[in-house]
Amino acid sequence: MTTGEGAPRATRRRGRRRAVWLVAAVCLPAAAIAGVAGCGDSSSRDRGIQVPGANPDRGAELIGSYGCGSCHTVGGVRGADGQVGPPLTDFGKRTYIAGELVNGPDNLERWIQDPQAVEPGTAMPDLGVTAPDARDIAAYLLRQR
């Protein structure tokens, strides 16, 4: 029996069902094995996005010294419990920065250094963050998952 375009509808449907079952039979076990293999390494999952050459621990300190916590809640940073801006907890899971940029190290550094250039009129002030400081702050935020 053929399952091509000229075949009766019921036969085509059975052919599609077989294809779905075949994909499920092959792909799902492979995905499950890959998932189990990754389960033992929770440290890589917990670290979030890595920023080469950056010091995320220093980034946490800088978040405090630049006063980011006066507007934002930032997990793991003492006193960073502001309610004016959005919380920056789990920042590494976010897709976009300020609804404008795809979340990643370069774009986050750009946003931290010059938010008005990215989104003119934004409430986020220009704090005079240097490039090295922005890199470390970005590293801290991106590892938050």
C-alpha cells in the first residue's frame, strides 16, 4: 500500500502516524539519554552563560558599588532589593535585555554602559560604568539561572 498523495485519506493518516511513532521511538530515547548524561553535571547548568575574561564575583561587588540594587533586586547581592526597575534574578534565563537586545554578553555590556543609546528615554540611567566593570557585571548577571 502506498501513502503518497494519491492514496486514500485513511492510508495517508496511518502513514503519518507511523512517521510520528518512528520519530518518537528514535528521538525521545536519544534525548532522554542525553538528558540523563547531562544531569550529573549540575555545576555547568548552574553557572549559566560564561563570559570569557570576566570575573563574576567582582561583578557582584560592582553591582553593589554602582548602586544597581537601589532600583533592582539582584539575587546574591546584599542590599540589592530595589523595586523601581525589574528584578534581575535569573537574568541568564532571559531572552531579551530591555525588550530590545538579544540577551548575551556583548549586548548586556552595551546596555550596562550606555542604556540611553539602546533605548532613548529609558528610566535606566547612565552610571558611567567602565567597559571592564560592565563585563564583570554582565558575567555575574548571566550566570544567574
